[in-house]
Amino acid sequence: MKSYIGVLRSPGAWRFLIPALVARLPFAMLQIGILLLVQWATGSYGAAGLASAAAAIAQAVVGPQTGRLADRHGQARVLIPQVALHAGALGTLLLLAAHGASLLPLTVFSALAGASMPQVSSMVRARWSHLLQGSGRLGAAFALESITDELTFTLAPVLLVAVSTVFSPVWALALALLLVLAGTLVFARVRVGAPTPAPASSRASGVLRLRGVALLAGGAAAIGTVFGATQVGVTSFTAALGQPGSAGAIYGTFSAASMVGGIVYGARKWRWSPSRRLVLLLALLVFAAALPSVAATAPPALTYGFMYAAVALAGLVIAPAVITAYTMVERLVGAEARTEAYTWLGGAIGLGIATGAAIAGRLTDAFGPAAAFLVPPAAVGAAALVLLLRSASLTPIERPGSSNPPDERPAQKALDAQDIVLPPLTASRCPVMNRAPGEARNATASATSIGTPM
């Protein structure tokens, strides 16, 4: 706890942390909010799923580009026009929905709203990297970001659904719009920890061309399938047993276990290099993510208990895996490109969530709930194998602005635990779309309970 207190006492930290928290709540509200809004406007869950998916894909694709612009031109010069564009897109979407517009314009402006969502979470991480570079407190700062992500993605959807239920989805997203405007504008004005803009020439090739980054993005996408497929599997599992309301408690167990796993993992100093830890954690995740499939086929008297235990074990493993993937970004990418790199991993997790949910939904329709839980071990297993075979590409090399040495000699391994971060997961944790209306409604309500990715 002393290291966490030391981080929070960093000069000026609270000045950007508080507005950043306000701005990150709408980030976690957007996709579920669009789902509720479009379903309310059209009466179709299929249309709502399409619009929400458009927002998720646009955010995953465009987010890294805005991260690149922030690295090049500075955070404030990107955030202010970006949040203005987001306000215009989301405001137009609300007006269109309120006046009964057709699906096409609703989908277009949903995509624009997703593409223009300010990437505040990645920018906070970039500020910590700049502010505490070379400090033993950097790991604690990233661990705090992990906790913030978990809380944001747990509480924000609850607030959104509550306002939607009492008033309407229009008012819920209007609240999100006000929060993102206020939080982002204040955050942009606070310059504490803001990285110095990098010259354009140093950014010409793009982050994905840097050593190991594309491999990490692939691993992050595989991790994302755990969230998406587990969400589908749990929703269909509880619905098949006639107790759809219990899905929320199971999701909560998964999220709580993920938070505990992340906190415990981040509090320790590890002698193994991050690359070795990542491969090992992915191997463990293959096993842990397959356990819910076994639980779904257990005898009725035992199946619920087994399911709670299975998702808890998966949650305990997945947070350290995500943390280690983000650790590697800080080690592999120089300070001039980290914002973009963080958004690439967050976008990859989001795409993994969407892909895992889509595949799991089709398998569930064809073979039942247990089949949905087979998607994560297959995806994560493939990623672990690729990373094992290409592990040399994950060895850090010395870069300008990096706080890490070019090798991984034993004397340096104590530094490995200093680079710990949990992503904005997911900015795409949206509920399953390929469900019948009644099930989709349950999935939407249950999605408010799941946090981890971001």
C-alpha cells in the first residue's frame, strides 16, 4: 500500500486523475448505451447489435490513430477537437433516435461516436510513464490504473441502465455526453505529466511495425475472446437453466476475481521476464478458460457451484495476463509512441471481445451453452503457441525514452515488476447481440455486472 500512496502523492497527480475518471465513465457507457438507444428507437435487437458493433469496430480502428496524433502533437491538441467531434456525433445520434430515424443513419452516427471517443485511459497511462519514468513507483501507478478500469467498467453500465430505466436511453447517453465533455476538457487543460510531443519523422512507420507489438496485439485479441465468449456462455447457461437473473452474480464473480488477481499479481516482484510470464500465463489461461465448459455439463445439483468456481479461476488468471501484455508495451515501445501502442492493445482486446462473442453465439445456437466456452481456450492456446515460437521478438531492445535495459540479465529482472498495467478493456464489453429478444434483454441487464479489459 505504501507504493500506491506514494503514487497518489506525486505532485499534481490528482489534478489529472479526477477529470480522467469522469471522462472514462462514458467510455464504458458508450456501446451498451447505443445498444439500448437503438433498440428503444427501432424495437429491434438485431439493429441495436449492428449499431453497437459499428461503434466498437470504429473505436478499435480509429483509436490508435488518435493515439498516434497525441504522441506527435500533444494530448491537448488532439483531445479538444476530438471531444467536440464526439459531442456532435453523439448529439446527432440522440436526435435521430428521438425522431425515429432509420437504421442506416443510426449506424453511421454510432460509428462516428465510437471513432471520436477520446482515448483518455491510454493518455493517462502515457502520463504515468512520462511522470514516473525510471521510478520504482511506475508499477504501482499502472496497478492503480488496473483497479480504475475494473471499477469503471463495473459501475458505469450500472449507472447507464439505471438512468435508462427511470427515464430513457436518450437521457442516459445525454448524461454520458455531459460527463465526457466536462472530464475531457478539464483533463486536456491539465498539463501535469503530459508527454512531450515527438517529431513526426520518428513516427512515420507506425507502432505495429515496431518489434513485438503486432504479436502483443494478437495476444491481446485472444485474451479478448475470453471476455466475449464467457459473456455469451454465462448468459445462455443461466437462461437454459431458467434462471437468467443469476448471470449477473456469475459475471460479478468473474470481475471480482479478476480484480483480486490483478492486485495480488501487481503487488509482487517477479524474477521471470515479462515475456516468459506472458507465455506461462496464457498457457494457464487455456486451462482456466476451458473450465466453464466442464461446469456447464456438470450434474444439475453441482453445475452452479462449479460455474462460480470456474469463472473465478479464469478471472484470477486473466488479469495478470492482460497486465503483463501491457507491461511489454512499456518495455518494447519508446515514450514517443506509447499512447498509440496502448490504444492498439485496447482496440485488439475490443475486437477479440466482439469476435469471441460472435463465434460463441453461433456455437451456442448450434450446440448449446457449453460450446461457447470452447472458443477462449482455442484462441488463447493459438496465441500462446505463436508467442512461444516468436519469443525472441518480445525481448526488449534499448529505445529512446524507455526505462528498460536492452537485455534481460538476472540482475535486471527485479525491474520487470515495475511495469504493470491493465488496459481499457474493453472499451467494448457489450452484451451478446445474437439472442432472441427476451434473452438479449437479459444479456443487456447482466452486462452491467461484468468489468476485465481498454
